[in-house]
Amino acid sequence: MMSGSTVHTGSVRLAMAQLLAWRSVAARPLRALLLCGGFGVGVGVMIVLLAVGEAMVRQASQERLVGGGTITVLPDGIDIEVLTTGGLGGLFFSVPNARFVHRQVLNAPRLSDVVRVAAPQLEGKLLYVTTADGVEHPVRASGEIPSATRTLGAMPTVSTGAWTDDDGDRRWMTPTAAELRHDIDHFHVPTPAMANRDSWGEWHYFNVISPDASRWAFISFIVGGDVTGTQWGGQVLVTLHERGRAPRRFSRRVPRERVRFSTRDADLTIGDDSVRVLADGRYAVRAHVVEEGTGVPLTLDLVLSPAPRVEFPGATLLSGDFTSGYAVPALRADASGSLCVAGRCEAVAGSQAYHDHNWGGWRGVTWEWGSARAGDYTLLYGRVTPDDSAQAAAPLFVYVTDAQGFLALFRPRVIRYDDARTVRTAQGALRVPATAELFDVRGADTLRVTLTIDDATATDTRIGLAERGETEGARALRRPWFVQLAGVARVQGRVRGRVLNGSGRGFFETYR
């Protein structure tokens, strides 16, 4: 009885629901049609996305299809599930710093035994073409390097004409040493949306260490101010350091009319001083400056020879009004030439050297930075913090190279300082690091970097034009002391089953 009653009641409810649904459709037929149509379109779109994702996955596994190969490279955060479920990021992704990935990872000497060819390709990218009459048209475009695609075995049939590499293809795949330097090391201008353009600064920075590591020089060629207007200029700054003695500063300021920089190349002229990229990819650095306070002249004429493949390709961070860019064309280099002070010259021959390039708006910006040559390894670490904010909790990066180029990237959460040293400043004693440590584990790879500091100087950023990258205005930092450290870096760990162990000289920067 109870069971029959339940079935009867359920049938009545179903009939009533159907009757109500039919009357609702009959009463508002247009609304019902719109709802049904929308639901149908949604289902159709999902089917298409799933089909496209499945096709991309199948294509990636077929070597003979265009875009195919035995390995498919995806950007960080994109996986097979995104492709097969139709996520928008899976349809139109691109690989950041693709040229670096091609040159330093896929086409690197260390993988030559397993990678025969790496063929970069773009498929179905959205572009906009403006015709002569000013009309803008959206188009889909694909691109690839013909020679690489041909070697991969995925070259399409060309019905007429020829499809071969042009000079742009060659420069992307196999640039000359000079072309690579210009591509990495060229200058920039502030973005149109940047509000505090007067805080813009961009500079070439070099450091050179004497063979006995008792003396070193920091060399900066700085362009500061709003370079899109009229209120800007250049400065050349050379700081000489000797362990146990106060640094000596030599500088010269030059009006904008005598400054030449370019967004196409790395050459920079500030007055009679210059940085030039030579045809073989070396840097020629020449400057004549005077000591602040005494007028003693300093002349330097150096040539830096970067180690092949040991560079950091560069990146630009954009966040609202904040812009910060950084590249290291010569992470490991040797310097030769001469450095003269008051007519007394010292020959420089094969000395350890380094060169980087910075650009951006520097109002309220601090950073952690360091670079060292540790035996067979060269490392670079850093973090930029805008507005002296809570973003200091963001991870650092540690970039490790060897003679074959890029080796590994680590992301330690913190750098642990022991402020056991004291330096004298115009405002009294200041505690600065005596040691520091970075540690990270990424899967089976580990890294520990320990820094032992044997020299430190502190510069007050509130005085303006204090050190590299400073422009005229005070930076209003909560930690106003820019601390430059020299010492020994020890690298230990394991990468791909290979033990890392090395130590050597380096320079490090922080704020207090």
C-alpha cells in the first residue's frame, strides 16, 4: 500500500511539473526560446573547446603534423588538463622569453645528445593589421623558422616561390655576439602610463676586481630623469674601493644635449665618455671623471670580454605605475686595459669583471642583489621591492650557470642576514651584514649559498645621485642606506644528480 501510494504521488507530481512547464512556455514563448537558444550555444561552445583541446593534444604527439615533435614546451602553469578542458589560457598561450628557452635550454650544448632540433612556432595568434585607409582588421597569423621546421620534418608544401630564413630568422636563431649584446642591452623609455617619469633611471653598470681581490671598481653610466621630455641628463660615476679604506668617488654630470642612447642598440655616449659594443661582442668602456671634493682626475680605458652563453636575458616587471627592468649581458667576464688616477696608471689584465643593465622608475624602490663567480659556477640572485612595501615577502631568484650556460633556477623565500658588522656613516654607526645565507629545495635539486662579507660601505640615498640608478630627487625610503658588500660566496647543492661545490669573490647589495 505504501509503495503503490508513493509511485502514484510521484507520477502526479511529474505530470504537474510537465503541465506547468508547458504553460510557462506557452505564456512566454519568446523568453523560453531565448533560454533554450542560450543553453544550446553554451553546450555547443563547450563541445568546440573540448574538441580543440583534444586536437591540440593529439597534434602535439604526432611528429609529422605541423607544430608536432617528441617534446611540447608549455609555459609554467599550463598543463594537459587545461588543453583538454578548453581553458582559454590553453588556446592562446605563449612561452615567455622563448628565445632564451631555445638558446639556453632546448638548444644548449648540455642537451645536444638528446635534442636534434628545436623548432619555435606560433600558431593562430591574433594580430591587427591597419590598411592604408586607416581601417584596422583582426587577423590570425602563424610564424616559424623555415630552416628549423624543415629539419623537424614538418615543412608544409610550398606551391610557388621560396620559403627560407630571412635575416630576422637568422638573428633570432644564431645572432652574432654583437647582435646578442645589442638585443639584450639596448636602452628603453618610460611607458606612456607612467606617472612619475622624473624618477626614471637607466644605466650600464660594470665592476672589476684586482687579481688579489684587495681593490675593485664600480663603474656606472647613468641616464636619469624623464627622457621623453627635457628634464634629464647623464652621469658617469666611478667608485674605487680598497679593503680597509674609505671609497673614493669620481663623477661627471652631462646635460641631455650631450647624451646619446638608443632603444635599438647598447651603445651609450655621455659627453666624451662612452660604452661601445665591439664587432666581436666585447665592451669598450672609456671615461674621464674627477674626484668629488678634490678634483683629482681618473681615466679608464677597459675592454670587457663576456664568457660565451653566461648571461641573464633580462625581464621587465610592470605593476601599475611601477616599472623595473634588468638584464645581465656579461654575468661572467674578464677585463683588460688601464685605470689611471692623478696620472698614475695601473694595468688591468684578465681581471674578474661583470656587467649588467637596469632601467625603470626608482622612487621608493629597494632591492636585494648579488653576483659571484664560485669556481666553475657563476650565480646571480635578486629581488626588487617597489615602494618599500610588504612585497619584500616575495621570493628571490637564484640563477646558476656553468661553462655551458644556464644550469638551474631556484626561488628561496628569504635571504637570512647576520648584521654583525658595523660601518661608520655621517650619522653614526650602522649595522650591516657580516654573513648571509640563501637556501632552496626544488624537487630533487637543492642549493645553499653562504656569503662571508669582508668589506662594506653604506651610502645615504636621501642626498640624491648617491649611487647607481639614483636620480635628482630623494627616494624617500624607509630604509635609506644603500649597502654595498664585498666578500666570498660558497655554493653547495645538487642539480640533476650533479654535486655543486664552489666558492669565489662577489658583490652584494641590500638596504638598511
